[in-house]
Amino acid sequence: MVKQIEIEGNAINDIASFYAEINRVLMVGESWLIGHSLDAFDDLLYGGYGVLQGAESVELVWQHMDHSRKALGYQTTRAYYLDKLRPGSPYNKKLFTEKLEALESGRGETYFDSIMSILAEHPSIRVISE
């Protein structure tokens, strides 16, 4: 049986609101929420928590995907990388410098692209854009 889940893309205006929406729709019934991490998002999609627990097949209906794509596009991604590169940041400076250079040259993924790449790695989840 296919479980259908809807994401409200108009609620996604930045990275924080992406995770707020993911927590709203996917973490139902859990006493905790995932943090702002693509790794945590990827882990969640394996289906051990929230509404995905026990689901064999999922249709993720992403309403207003174009809004989300724009909100998590170049500018948001660039700001995210620059934050990772700020002085005193504990993140891998070399990695985020390379990601920023790729983005600025038109070769790198936006945050939205990264989300879609992660979703594509989960064959039991089919994304439907509306």
C-alpha cells in the first residue's frame, strides 16, 4: 500500500522553514524533531520514524515545488556555505569552499538540488510535483 504525504511548498522560504515543514509532515507522533541537517533528513527517509515508519512505498506530493526550488536556490545556498566558512566555524572549510566555488561557477548543487538528490537515493519514495 502506498502512503501519500503532502509537503506545502509555499511554507518553505528558507532552510529553517524547510525543516519545519519536514518535521510537521514526517515527524507526526514523535516526541523529537530532526535538526537542520541533510544527513538527518536522509536518515529520516529510511523510514524508522514518524509517518514513514513501516511504510513500504511513499508518494511525496510536493505542492508548489517551484516556490521551494526558488527559496532553496542559489542565494540561500550561497549564504548557507558562507555561514559554514565564517571564522570559528567548526565545519570542514575545504569542503565548503569547494562547494561554494562550484555553486558560483554554475556547477554546484543548490540546497534544493541536494534535497532532491537525497530523495532520489530512496527508491521507495516517489516525488510528485504539483
